[in-house]
Amino acid sequence: MEGPVIPETLKESGLTESFVNDMILKSIYIRGSMLGRDLAQFLCLPFKIIRDQLNFLKGEKCIEVQGGDLVGEVSYKYALTDLGRKRSSEVMQICGYVGPAPVPIEDYVEQTYRQAVTGIRCTPELLRPPFTHLVIKEDLFNAIGPAVVSGKSVFIYGPPGNGKTAIARAIGEFMNNSGGAIYIPYAFIADGHIVTCFDPSLHAVDETIDLRTDDGDATVRRLLTTGNIDPRWVRIRRPVIVTGGELTLDMLDLRFNSEANFYQAPIHFKANGGVFLIDDFGRQIVSPKELLNRWILPLEDRHDFLTVSNGKKFAVPFEQLIIFSTNLDPKDLVDDAFLRRIRHKVQVHAPTRDIYEKIFNNYCKKLGMTPTPEGVDYLYERYYTRGRSPRASDCRDLLEIVQSICRYRRHPVHLTRDLIVEAAASFIAEF
């Protein structure tokens, strides 16, 4: 994915002289005296863009040069004067955001649409690797592929314990590893309001391209020249963001930092260009109806609106593969109008005996046990033919109990019919 090009002029940066002046003052106020090149790197702006603003602030008696060497202005050490400290304090009261300079919201919108999930190349051969650890029917796998290609929305449903979350995470792994890198800004600015976008706890940086964390001479050269990627943008793997029962409506709105007077992007906004998985849908604190009413138009129109404290709204892309995963009957959760907007519905059934045995044997090998057919025979005779539906997760849970029994008794980890009987009695409680 081609990234945004580093700006050559202040106009190309989309920022105003007064805004950059304020960013310079706040940066020196927080960081103390700074070399010109360090200030450029901190703001993620080429030095030639901030040079004129430094000279302006020097002329206004807000900053002073405390030293330097023959390299030139990039090596000057800039510090605040008494007037500069007063001005910086006033600016901090208006907006306390300090860090990489934001990009205009228009640039963010344009770049997000350029790297939409609908443009990802997906074939059976490319999609297969993240699913190799799962045992699923081929028709189920073939239903997943077109859903990924569409880049729209997916409803994965079925009884609990049969791999819905694992399937959704495998889709996310494909996006993350094979979907290519994308660019997101550290922050964007809209009508004077700053919104931070990059979240290191959710976004995985492509270390080979990250311009800001590389503190070597190459970074300085990039900031002193032109023709490279704009360092206000971070190159990341396509994000995979998972939320469950903790999801509330206010998590889908801008989060305002009342002390510093800037905003943090909502959780679904951070999933743009990647996957947003709502796991265990229907068991959130917020009701399904409220949640779906909030999203019914974004799903249709592919954009959402963010509202700032003064009530003004900004349109932003809703460009992500959104996955709803639920154990509940979709008809009990949503109405037909919403289901119509979910392009793909993928049902995950309870495993057949053949699939169950494959899963069971795979977990045996994973835990260092020799598979025994008597174990599966017992489970079907005692439980699965008497009303209890088999679950794919039963294999893992039962065999881990067997492993715990062996470790407790200081026996080598192994598998027998008697151990399965004991584990099942503990795990499949009958009340």
C-alpha cells in the first residue's frame, strides 16, 4: 500500500502557521530545550517546514537559541523565553495535545478509502494457512472466503463451543498477515479539534517502515529531505480489534479528554482497514436493538459520524470487515431489516462424529497423548447419543482435565478410557 508522501511545504501539510507555532511552543514547554532536528522528529514534520516558524517565534521573543554547531539550524538548541513560557501555558490551556502533528481529516478520509478491506486479494490458497489448525468442513471454509472478499459484514452463528470465535480470529489473522500494511495517522484535525487515532495497544506497527521509532540518522535524513512517506502516518498491519460483553454505546463515540481538550477515536474507528469482531453478540451491556440502531446506517452507507463537544458532526469512513459472532438465534436478536444489511450469514454447526474424532486426535497429539478410539466411543455412548450435543471445545476441555489428573498423580501424561470417564464425570456435570 502506497503511503502519504511527506509534505514539502506548510501548505501541503494542511496545517496553519499559527497551529504549527503553538505545537512548537507546547513541545518545548513539555520537553525542555530541544535541538532543531529533535523538534522536527518529535512533531513528525520536515525541518524546512518548521524552520520559518522557529524564526518567527524567535523574532517574537518567544524562543531563543542557546547553542549549536556548524551543521546549521537543525543543530540549534531552542529554548523558551519568559514570554514563550507564558504563551505556551496559555496555549496548553486551550489544547494540551503534544506529539506528532495531526493530518487534516480530509487526508485521513482519502487514505482510508484507498486502503479499504474490499481491495484485499483473497483466494482459497491465501486464506487456507490461518485455518490449518482448525478442523472444519470444506463447505464452511468455502462460505467464509466470499465473506472476506466482500469486506462488508458477516454474521457467524451457531451453538456454543464449536469454533465461531476461532473462525473469526482466523479471518483476522489472514487480514493481519496477508492483507498488506496500511497507514493511519497518529492524529487528525477537524475544524480545530484534534482526534488521536493510533493506539499502540491495538495497532501492530510494521517495524521495517516505522519512521518515528527509528532514532537513527535515516530518520533525520527523511525529515530533512522530501519524497518519502509522511512520518505523521504510521504503517501498521491491518488491525484486528475484538470486543465482547464489555461493549457499550459510549465506546462508539469520541472520548473527550477534558483536561487536555482533545479526543481519542472510538474503538470501531480504530478498526478501519481491518477487522472488528463483536464476540458473544447479544450478551453486551447494551441491548442488541440499541447497538444495531447505532450501526444500521454505517453498515449501509460505509461511513459514520463523530460528534465533538460543541455538537458539530464529522463524517468518517466505516471501512472494516465487521463480524458479529453469537450463540443465540439471530431471529431473537435482530429484525429482518438489519439482517438484510448483513451481507453474509455463516452458520457453524455442531461437529459430526468424523470431525469430532479429528479434533480429538489433534488435541491428543498437541498434549503428547496417544489417541484412543475407546475414549470417543465412551463419550458418544454415554453423552452424545443421549441428548447432549457434541461440542468441538469438549475435546480440548476433556483432554486438559486428563492432563491435570495425570500431573496431579505424578503419572506420565497419557490417555485411557478410564481417564476419559473420570474427566467426563468432572466436566459434563449432570444436575
